[in-house]
Amino acid sequence: MTEQPILLWEPSLPTCENARLTDFINWLSAHKQLTINGYDELWAWSVAHIDEFWESIWGYFDVISHTPWERVRNGASMPGVKWFEGSTLNYAEHAFRHRTDQRPALLFQSEHVPLSELSWAELEAQVAAFAAYLKAQGVGKGDCVAAFLPNIPEATVAFLAACSLGAIWSSCSPDFGASSVADRFLQIEPKVLIATDGYRYGGKPFSKREVVADIIRSLPTLEQVVWVPHFDAASSFPGTDLWADALQTPNEGLFFEPVPFGHPIWVLYSSGTTGKPKAITHGHGGVLLEHLKYLALQNDVHPGERFFWYSTTGWMMWNFVQAALLVGATPVLYDGSPGFPDLNVLWEFTERAGIHHFGTSAPYLVACMKKKVAPGQSFDLSHLRSIGSTGAPLPPEAFGYVYEQIKADVWLTSMSGGTDVCTAFVGGCPTEPVYQGEIQRRALGCALYAYDDEGKELPEGEVGEMVVTEPMPSMPVFFWKDEDGSRYRESYFEMFPGIWRHGDWVQITSRNTLVILGRSDATLNRQGIRIGTAEIYRAVDKVGGIKDSLVVNLELSGGRHFMPLFVLMEEGQELTEQVRQAIRDQLRADYTPRHVPDEIIQVEDIPYTISGKKLEAPVKKILMGRPVGKAANPGAMRNPESLQFFIRFSEQL
């Protein structure tokens, strides 16, 4: 990155004064006698004094514990740190402490359901009734409740109900295939399944009756299934209870089961594209503290604001959106395609729903940029305070697009984290400027650095492995069915014992900003030089007519390398020699001759996971001759048919 990046946004004095981060600094001064000047000093203190920092988060947010904790943590080395032992709490209890009749609890819209509200009274009544229903089915503390649902209010209600009982939640979105769902839910042996009849996407209906039947047959531990007729309001399913009937269960109101700090709250899953998905289990207290910290201090979400992130129930951002309830904000849910009937649909939704914080994926913003969508000219976005981006590195050009075509004074918070911690390691800071192409800051309490292969910290400006050297409460408490912890250790601690390696390339600048250069496990190693795939995509995105791309580097016998670039063209466009040359020229101009691929090949589609990750590593394995069944799991993919091209191409190689 250039040492003089373009400054895109600076917080105003009122923004800094009103930031919840500023209030936290003032609280530290009053309650802990700490004098801290600015975010960088606060971050440095937070990672140098881990125990004091997380204790202050507990105190600042007035965490409700039914029993006192004995010490902040037991042990300092990862993995295996125990946090706030002795405490007992409940995540759902903290969500309902903000109930009010002054604003809705949830907002919802889908392709076929107009914008609607769910009041706090309605949410409370539904959660209490469904919790009573689950209890009547024998669900209690430690039992698993699984959901096969779209991003609809019923999913939020069911999660809060299960959470209130101390049960363990896990969800998949209905675009998952039956085998992919079974690969996930079989591991956790759910007692109850909540399933939908179907969903609509891109204007098309998708029935899931047969898939649900397959899922039920594959889960021998199920004792009851709840049927949610979203696709067809009059539908039912043999042997199941209707959602509406479950909500009629007599009850005595909300009750919150206190559970230990490390008691599982939910199970999330790795993509499962190269093997059985890892069942990543998080604890009640860990995600509670992390979500309070991130939503309030990094995202600056205030009580009464409306918080939206485009997601499905199969992506960790769905769980993250629920955390808006913890800080007194209103989660905003949308179910459907972000491109139907066109790319303006979510911006129109933002205007209609009065969204203050709009979250999406980097590819969506890039798609809007390429289609020259101009939301700022078409919609009233005066209430919009921030735009969040995650899922992939956001190219600098898309930063510029946000300020030119969406809103000139919006706060752009590019962030990067993962399912592994259900939060972001790096992201927004409301009191610091935004520079083009750079993530603002490392998150508080996250001791993140760039390391070389020898495990040494790299100086500022150099690209290295993203590592976290101190434990965080929201790190997984365990992987399901990983009794000896070997899969957990292999996933994060194999390269650097005792230090979390996340698998991203990161550069920390002299401004304490950050640049993510893609996954380190998909690194392009050409002639001894490591190239991040994000650099390739950034340059290719500048070339007209190209919709998407994927690049891999194959290490062949005799020290040879072959780096093909696969491109998906816009509808009606062809990959001509002129376009190929434009790609080569752009890569040379932006980077080096080493960035230029050996061959540029047109494909009909780029393979993605259901959660929106490009399948770089699996494609590389296929091209290296590995059987597709061992290289990728089609059931975990959005478009498994896209692999057929790469299978044929590998035969040519």
C-alpha cells in the first residue's frame, strides 16, 4: 500500500464526543483511574492488560451474573483458557433487558413479505411460549436445538427461546442440501428440529419438503420437528407440530436459566468444502462479552438504532445481527436475493426501514460498483450512519465507490474475522479516519500481529501471517466430537504453538490501519514470491466486462509452476484477446510481472461456498489431480455444478 493513502472520512467532533467508545474511555478514567488518550493507547492497554480489560467490559456493560466469578481467567496459554469461572449468566436475559414499548424489537422484509415489525411485547410472548413448548418436549440445559430456516423472525424467536433454557442452538439456511445439513447436525445430535417448507430467492420459489424429509431421516436423535410454513402459509408435514400451534403453549412468562460462562450457546460450522465441517462451539459468556464490546465500541451502535447485515442463518453474521438486541438496537432482517429485482433492492430497503447501520459483503459492494448503481442519487439515506463490509477483502476502488455513489459522509467499516470467534479481529473505530483500501484498526482485546514463517513479529508495512498472541473470550470452547482437542489445536495452533494462526495474510501499516491480502492457505507462491489472491482480484475487477474471477498457482514437477486465472464474464460479454491483454496490462501496472497469469480462461461460473467464500484451495486440489469427492463437498456449495469445468480442465492438464 502507498504511504500516502487517500483520506475518505474523518469523524466530526460530535461523532467523537457521542461515540460509545469515548464514553468507555471516560468510564475507565472514573472507575479505574486510567488516563487514556485515543484509540491506539486504549488498544495497547487492552492487549497488555488482558484481565483488566475484560473485567472492565464486564463492569462497563453491567453484565448480569447470578453467581460471582472467582477470577477473570484460569491460565494464560492457548488453547484451554477458562474465563470468569464461577459466574452464571444467560445471553437471552441480556437481550430482553432492553425491552420497551418505544420501538420495535425486530424489523423484517422478504421478497414476498412486505416490511413488517415485531413489537417487544410480541417477541416476549412468542419466546416465552416457544421456550415452554421446547421444555415440554424435554429440552433443557445442554440439549441441542437445530433449525433449517430462512432469515425470518421465527428463527430469532426460536434461538432466544432455546438460549433462555440453556439449550444449544445451531442453524442452517434452506439453500443447504440435505447431505450438507446432515454432515453438520449429525455431529450435535439435536433433540428438536425446526424446519421450513421452502423459500423464495431471485423471484423463484424453492420447495424444501423432500430435503426436510431427508434431513429428518438422517437424524436419529430427533424427538420432535416443528414445521414453519414460510413458502406456503397453508402447508403442513406429517408427524410435525405447526409453529403456530407451538406458540399457543401455556406458560408463565419468560424464564432465563443461568448457565456457566463457558456453557455452549451455539454451534457454528466451518465451510466443509474439503471434509466434514468442524462443529465450532462457542460459550454463552464469551460471545456475550465480545458482542457487547464489538457492537457498542467498534460499531458504535446506540440504543434505538436499526442494525442490518445481509445474511442467512447459515453464516455467522446472522448470529452477530442478533447481538444488536444486547445493546438496545433493533435487528433488521431481510430474506431474499440482494440482486432481485435488481441491485437497488437493499438500498431501497435501507430507506424504507430507516436503517442506521448497513452491513453486507465485499462482493456485493463490488457488484454495485461494476453495475454503476448510484443509491445516493436514488434513495434517501440521510439516516444511514455506517456501512459495514466483510466476507472478503474490500478493494480500494470499492471504498471510493461508497463515498462517491452511496453517501459522502458515511462511515465505512471494513472488517475481518470469522466463524471461529463469531466476531471481527479487525474493523471499525468511530473516532479514527477511514483511508482508502485500509481497515481502520485492530479490535480491542485482540492482540493481533503479522508473523513470518519463523514465528517472529514483522515490522510495520510487511505482509505476514495474521496471528493472535493472547486469548479472547469468544474463541471456541471446543469442537464438537473432538474429545482430545486435536482438531481444535490443528486448526489454529499447529504452525505456532500457543499462538492462534488464522490463515490470512495481513499488513499492519504505520498508521495502525490494516490490509488483508487474502487467505494464506490459498497463497500464490511464484518464483519464491508470495502473492495474495486479493491483489489479483483487485486488478481484474478494474477491467470492464468481467463479473468475477478465481486464481490458483499449481506447483508442478521439476520446480515448474502454472498459474491460471479463470474469469466469469458479464452477460453478453466474451473473453477476447483484447480483454486478456487488458488484464495482463492491469496486473503489470498495479503490481509486478509475477502477478500476470500463465493462462486466462473463461468459465461459466466461479465456485462458492454457501456462505460466499471462493473455493480457491479446493479448485487447486482438483487441478492437481485430487478426486473431486476428496477436494470439495458439493453439498456445502452454492453452485456445485461449477466444479464440472475444473474437473474437465484437470484432465487436459
